[in-house]
Amino acid sequence: MTADVERRSDFIPLQDQLPEPLKLWANGRFIEEVECIVPDIVGIARGKTAPARKFFRGERMFLPTSIFYQTIAGDYAEIDIPNAWTESDIVLRPDMETACALPWSSDVAIQVIHDLENQDGTPVQVAPRNVLKRVIEAYNAKGWKPVVAPEMEFYLTKPNTDPDYPISPPVGRTGRQGVGRNAYSVAAVEEYGNVVDDIYDFAEAQGLEIETLMQEGGAGQLEINLKHGDPVSLADQVFLFKRLIREAALRHDCYATFMAKPMEDEPGSAMHLHQSIYDLKTDKPIFNGPNNEATPEFYHFIGGQQAYMDKVMCLCAPYVNSYRRLVPGQAAPINLEWGTDNRSVGLRVPVSSPEARRLENRVIGMDCNPYLAIASSLACGYLGLVNQIQPRDAYNGEADRLGHALPRSVLDALDRFAEAKEIHELLGPDFCTVFRTIKSYEYDDFLRVISPWEREHLMLNV
């Protein structure tokens, strides 16, 4: 046995660790290929495909550290951390609980999300999944366990093969193009019934549970709600769902997009995040007191979100397009007020039983990397808890009348992020350096492009 295989001996036999939904889907068929994937800074799946026999032998596989230095355009940023460009190998360590089918593949193939380790066995700090785990470990060290539930909004669109042309809604089963303002319409969902059916079928094959699916306010805009649970598991699910939904759409001659603001006259897409904290020993929610009243910890968590969320907006709204959603009158919050049963605030307390008391973060865009957005939101709440930060009074009116308190651009968000030293310690200083550098490169790249608005209004008028 080689040293590499010996190091991985704790994974053997990997076949025995396949989750039950995957075994049911395979139904005795021989698995041919395994996609060994990791989420990069953007949230794109990167990795290697291996023959199943090789994967199940448990041999180590590697990737270069530079997979985390790429922008959304695929360019490499010049990272200012020691030995960044030695491109040393990092080790892929499979999390077999994430193994699931690739039901759209022509082969009997599966995918497995991997964690990344340095060759000495320590976690790779810049890997987004490890960033989230680092925040969870901080909670666990205090005797707490975070629980989250994301809501995923996205658009189905006509194929858009030329980016010079605007995105437009798809044609539904009636032969008519979708129109907006149909929130919660069952008929509007049925317009795209074939896509929705495939989403459900793919999710079942992958062992993913959809809590609810509904029509949102935009033309061709849908929302999927996921069941609450462990933050890493839920981030994995969002990561997998994005690919699953795209594949289902492509089967029916349309695209699925998770851009925060894909169409000018339609509302943006958010990833609302419900958050609650449990005691590790008792498994009881720390937001609910003995007489079913809200605890000081509940208010401290809100206080942390109010104090720090504007400083991590670059993680929750990571692109120039993200800030087109966060404007007045676009059905998205523009500040960090909080209130009960109030959808105009950035931090909403939904109607619930006392035991299910939670805080809904409504400022996160669907274009986020789910691992980083969940990590950053929980990091803000954690600092509120440990620093016992008191929130402002609850707001009962229409909060968008109070004005804009969030960053207005990527550059504004990056400037605020640069000052958030406590956040850097929680997320990891090297990760924060890499992320800021990549986002700065992306913004410079964006400035090289001349938009139609500039040609229309400036060409002959200035």
C-alpha cells in the first residue's frame, strides 16, 4: 500500500459510505464516474472527474491553490499573501455524506463535495466551505449550534446567447411570454411545469428536500424554500440546487439565472436566510426564554446583524449587478432596521411559535456564494452575542422611507469590509485578503466595458 493510499485508509471502503438516496437511485447499477467537486470563491463547482474504480480505491487527489484566485471572468488576481504563486497542491478530502446522483448525465455518474486540506492536514483557509466551518466552530466553542433555512429566488429566461441583448422572460406552455406581478400564482408556476417537474425529479434523485416552491413577483421568477438545518448542509444544498435548476431549465430550451437583478423592470432575486441558535448541550433554542419570551441573546443577535452586516455586504452582494437590486422601490430592503412580520425591513422576525423564533436576513442576494453569505451573516450574529450588542428599537412602519443605509456599490462595500477586523478574525485573514483582491480585479474589469446607457445618454450630449 502506498503512502498516499495509507493516508486515505480511513475512507476505505468508500462504497459503504454512500448515502441511502444515492443507493436507491443507483438501484444496483455500476457507478461509472465520480465528479470530485469543491465550491470556489464564486460558488462555481471546480474539481476533477475520476473513474469510479479509482475514486473508490481512496487514492488522494490534488488541486492547485490557484483555483481560489480566479475572478468571475476566469482571470487570475495577483494575490498578496506569502507563496501564493508557488501553486502548491492541496488535498481533496471527500465528504461522503454529500455524495449524490447526476440524474441529467447520460452515464451512471455521481458527484461528491470535497473539503480541502493542506498537505499537513490543516484546513485550507481560503476554501469557502472551510470559511463557514470556521464560523460554526466559533459558535460551538461557546456551546451554541446555529440553524439556518435559505430561500432561493431565481428566474427562468429565454436563452440569451448574445450578452449584448437584454434578458427576457421565457415562453410558457400557453405560448405566451411570461409577465410579472404574478406572485403566488399557481397558474404562473404551471406555465413552466415541465421545468418544475424536472427540478422535483432531480431533487428526489439527489436526496434534496424542497419545502415549498412558488411563483415570485417577477416574470418567470420562482422561489424554492429549504428545510432548516445545519448551515454547512444547507449551503451544500444551495450549491447543488443551483446546478440542478440550471440543468432542468436547459432540458426545456430556457436558462435559469441567479443574477441579483437580471431584468430592468422586474424585481431582483434574494437568498433570504432564516437564522436561529441552539444550545449544544440541551438542544434548546437560546432565543426563547422559560416563559416563551424573547431572550437577551435574541436581541444581541439582532444587534450584531445591525452593527456588522453593512461591513460584510461584499460577501452577500458580491458583484456590480448586486447593487441594482438594493435600491428603493424594488421590493428589496435598503437598510438594517428590524421588525416583526415586516417585509420592508432588512432584518425580519417572522410570525412563528416561540420555540421557532428566528431572524430572517433579507439583504442577501441570490448571486452570492452560499457558504460565504451564510458564514458572514452568522459571523455578525456571533459578534452581537459575544459583545452583547443591543439593537435599535423595532421599526413598525415602511422601512424604505428611512433612507439607504447599505453600501451603494462594490467599492463602498469593500471599503467597509476592509475596516471590519473582528470579522476578518472570524472568517480568516488570508481568505479576506483573497476575497477583497478578487473583487477589486472584477470591478476594474467591469470599468473596461462601455454600457448601452453610456452610449445612449453621453455619446452626443456631453
